[in-house]
Amino acid sequence: TKQAPNVLVSLLLPVAFALADTIKMAGCDGRKPSETYFWKHNRQIQYSDEMMQTVFAAHPGFFSFIDYGPFYAQHCRELEELLSFAEANGKIIEPITPSWIPALVKRGAPQIDD
């Protein structure tokens, strides 16, 4: 698989495309243009603030040197490229949960109620 900075593009979707012709995508919320963190997390399943502090402590190099804006823009570009490639090869992409990610909105992801 192509090396990418996140597991969705580097592993999950390539494996899904190898196993199925129709891929239903869920849980890829993305983020509003006004947000500055990675992307929006579902509050019901996101780590608590205390737990996130352990993540920051365990991976200081990652969080210290990343600029979230360019990281997210790259993620959106790579996802669009991968989905377009898959569709050109007969795969069907069906976003089934709301998303801000342009590649999923373009493919009919339900609108996010803000």
C-alpha cells in the first residue's frame, strides 16, 4: 500500500478495496474549516481530556511538530486521490455517516447538523 500519515488511507481502505466492490464508509467526520485541531471527534467515544494527556505524553514528537492545517489538507487530498482511483477501477464508495471531508461530501455523505 502507499505510505500515508494515517491508517485510513494507508491501510484500511486499501484492504477494503481488495475485499469488496462496495465500501460503506462511517465515522470519518473530518472537521469544519474553522476548526484548528486534527478533526472533530465524536464526544461519546473520544478519549477524555485526561486520557488525551497520556497520548500527548506518549507521543510528544508527533504532537509537538505537526501543523494540523497542512496535515488535514494532505489527508483530504490523499483520500480524494485514493477514492477516485478505486472508483476508476470499479469500486463503489458509499459514505453512510455525516462528514465534513470534501471527498465524502462529494460522494453523498449526509450533512452534519451543527
